[in-house]
Amino acid sequence: MTAAEFPILGTEPLAVELANTLYGVGQAQIDFLADDRQVDQWFAEVSVRHEVAASMGRHAEQVRTLRDCVHALLSAAVEGRDPGTAAVERVNGFAAAAPTFLRLDWRDGPPAARRLDAATGAAAVLGRIATSCVELLTGPRAGRVRRCHGPDCSLFFVQHHSRRRWCHPSCGHRDRQARYYRRHLTSGGSG
């Protein structure tokens, strides 16, 4: 599997990107983190934008556990239902294992806050992702988590514009094509 095959949007919070590695529903569901090598590759890909450790394959089971919980929580938020306590408790457990703190940086410009991990290694990385999930579900973007409306797409995204319905413009294009073909097939139009 090459990095280009991962469902990474590159514009979403780390928790959303992780949840999107469990793609599809039911029997058609694809696990993009099925083995240690894929976990390492995925973290290498997202580490550039999200500043997380790139070597997490040794902790693949923990990564998949957190991913499954985040996916369950985002699904519950999108569907407007209660997720139950299991996923909530597990995400809280991951977040508690890696306390973070804000550091003030004030060089060459206006002051800025930078989040740093007090822990190191896998606990820090998984804690940062869990914290990202908690902040997403409780912060100002809480009501903006969506699932893509594209045909056969199950990716999550954070809606930044009220008219956004798709995770990526290509999904919007496929959705418009599908509607066009449905209209022309049902209306009896030819080609």
C-alpha cells in the first residue's frame, strides 16, 4: 500500500483523519491500519501536517482501539445519538495518559500558543489524538462534524462552509454525476 492510497484529506483535525482510516460500512468496510506496517506508513504521512511521531507500528493495537472509539464517537455525533459509555471512557483514558500543556511562543511576531506533550512516545501521540477528539466534540466546531454525502463515501469532515456536503471536491463531482445519470435514466432520456 502506498501513502497515496490512505484516505487522508489533509485538512481535517487529527482525530478525524484517524477515524477515516476505517472506511465504509458493514461487509464492505476497509481497515487502512490493518497491520503494523500500515500504521507506520499512515503516521509517516500525517506527521508532516500534525507533528506526531511517525513510528507507531509497535503500538498498532492501541492505535486501532483508539481509532475505533473515535470513529464510534464521531458516528454518534453525526447521527445525533448517544454513543454509550465504552468509547467515551476509552478516549478519556487515552487522553488522561498523556497530559499536555500550552507553551507561549513570542518570537518574530504576535504571541502564539503551542501545545506540548508532558508524556513521550505512544502515550503522547495517542493522548494528543484523543484530546483532539474531545476538543472537536466539545469545542466551537462540535456541531460541524459531518459524513460525506458522496456515493459510497463514508469519510468524516469538519464543515467550514454551510454548503459543504462532501469531504473532497471529487466526491461532490461523483455525487453530481450520479444524480445526473439517475435523472436521465428515470426520465427515459438517451445519452
